[in-house]
Amino acid sequence: MTDDNAEARRVPDPILQSNPKAGYLAHREEIDAALLRVANSGWYILGQEVEAFEAEFAAYHGLAHAVGVASGTDALELALRGCGIGPGDAVFTVSHTAVATVAAIERCGAVPVLIDIDPETYTLSPDALAQALKEWRGPRPAAVLPVHLYGQVADMPSILDIAAKHGLRVIEDCAQAHGARLAGRLAGTWGDAAAFSFYPTKNLGALGDGGAVITGAADISERVRELRQYGWRERYVSAVPGLNSRLDEIQAAVLRVKLKYLDAANQSRRRIADAYRSALSGSGLNVPASTGDAFHVYHQFVVRADDRDRLQAELRQAGIGTLVHYPQPVHRQPAYAGRLAYGDLRQSEAAASSVLSLPLYPELDGESVSRVASTILTLIGHR
Ligand SMILES: *Cc1c(COP(=O)(O)O)cnc(C)c1O
């Protein structure tokens, strides 16, 4: 045996930060059958699969309506427009989020106003929202768009109180929170409407792009349904100016399989998070709080470290993939810097410079989780 082989045997496999292929392989036969069913059906856009998925996704949430669309970004834009939000309106949201949240607000013609986060939950701070509404002198405050970041539901009881007081619509960004709960109530069932993404790495992921709007209101659902297909109320007749944003049959068929396993996948994520938390508590690293009322579904397990970039580089060297969600808050990004409305965003800026998302996907095995935790402990023990 050569030295090269001995070396190769000592290097463990790299650990991926996310692994959508593992989610496919876990249900390969069922997914393959679904793909073939669509291919053989001869019907590829807005057919039985989308209709069935919409019914199943609505039922999962105990709501009357779900509308499949082409992406999470589109779902946000259409949910806003479905709620009547547009030019002349201000929409209050966070800066510590995927840019898609803010992009969707601008695409519907409204003005985004960025609010700081609670540093424990990384979600919209109700106190900061109340303060911003008191001081706001711009376009009419029309809606609040909380983001259930990393898989944790924002403080919806407080946000709904404030929204009621100011006559705001509530649109939830659930792109990272499929199946998450607060006080037993699912993400997406608190507001007027909610937007989901089915990007492959999300808790419910397709084999491509996809999204959905859910709502209990028939009029919002009807408007979103028209808008996703050229503003048609009847075929070839546009009642309103719409767009093309359809979930396709193949993605809907895949999502129908994966929806059946969503709760089990979220339980796996929670088990992995518990393992990380117990291995890393007492290490000095800040780990996510686990509060009694929250059913966190750990789209990400996010730790905080002052020397985050160094830790990330050292983990990469050890074959462990991590990501930063997100390295720059939206108000600092080139496309938005200097032209968005916001107040004090110090918690958002502090988060952007210290957060690190560890490897986490439902199929990640216990041995890998232990290796990630012990590598981190060794690295920070040597500081
Ligand atoms: C992924 C994501 C989106 C956008 O979803 P796409 O399907 O990529 O358009 C929006 N908001 C948040 C918080 C996300 O994580």
C-alpha cells in the first residue's frame, strides 16, 4: 500500500452544509414514479398535480386556499398584490433576510421600510416595529411582512396586535418555515396571506423552483390565481395586468411526495439541532435558544462567533461546509444601499457579521453531527 492511499484513508468525507440530493434519494422510488406519471400524462402546466398539491398544502395548514406559483419571490409579490398592496403603500419588514423579501415589496410597487430584529430569535422586533410606525412620515403604512427566519416563527401575537392597531395587512414570509409553529399554530396561518418557497434546500423542497401562496380569504386567493396567469379570469381574456408565474406539474408531483414526509423531516432537523445544542453548550459559542412555545424547524442551525470568518475558513479546511445567512443586511447591499428607509438596525448588522449556519439537513447522520461539533470544540478551544 502506498503512502498516498494511507493519506486518502485518513481524510474523512467532506460534510455538506445542505444536501437536496439526499432528500431525493430518501424517497427515490416514489419521486421517480411521480416524475414518470407526469411525463406520461401529456399535461405539463396547471393540471391535476398542481390542483392536488394545492388542496393538500392548504389542508396541511387547515386553510381553504393554496395557489402554486413559480418561486418564493413570486409568492411574496403575488401575496402582497393579492392583499391589494401596491404603489403608494409602505410595507414594514426586516433587513436581516434573503433579498427576495425586499425585492418582492419593490416589485409590487410598494416602498419597503426595514425594521431591526430581536437578537435572540433573529425575527422582526415588535418593539422596533411599533417605534418605527410612530415615527414614520412616508407613504401610507399598509402592511407588515414578518420573516420566519431559520425555521422559527416570529412573535406573531405581538405583531398582529400592532397590525390591528394601525390597520396593516399581515403577509408572512414562510420560505424557511414549512411546518414551524408558535403556541401550536402553524407558520402561514397567522396573517392575511403567506408565501412559501420550494427551492430545493428549503424544508419542503422541489427538484427546481416553486412557490405557493396560502390564505383563508377567497378574494385574495382568486386575485393571486388571476395574477399568476396573465391576469386571466377566463382563458385569453386578461381582466387585470398579470404575469406568468405557474408551478409546473412535475414540481407539484414531487412536492406531493415530499409533503407527506415534511413532519418527519422537520423532526430529524430538530433532533440534529438538539445534538448540536447539547454538544456545543458551555463552549462559549452562542447557540439558538430553544423556547417552550416555539416549534422551531431548523431550516438553519445558526451559531454566532466574533471571529466567524476565521472559524468558517478553518471548518472548510477540515472538510466541513458552512454558510452565512446573510453576510450583508439588505440595506447594505449595492442594489439597495442609500435608497431604502430604515432606522436603527444595529442588531441586524451585528447578526450579519457573526452568524454561521452549520451543516443541517434531515438525512445528516449522527456521526457527522458529532464530527462537526467536536471539530468546532477543538478549534475554539485552541483560541
Ligand atoms: C428562499 C427565500 C425566499 C425566496 O424564495 P425563491 O424561491 O428563491 O424565490 C424568500 N424569502 C426567504 C426568507 C427565503 O429564504
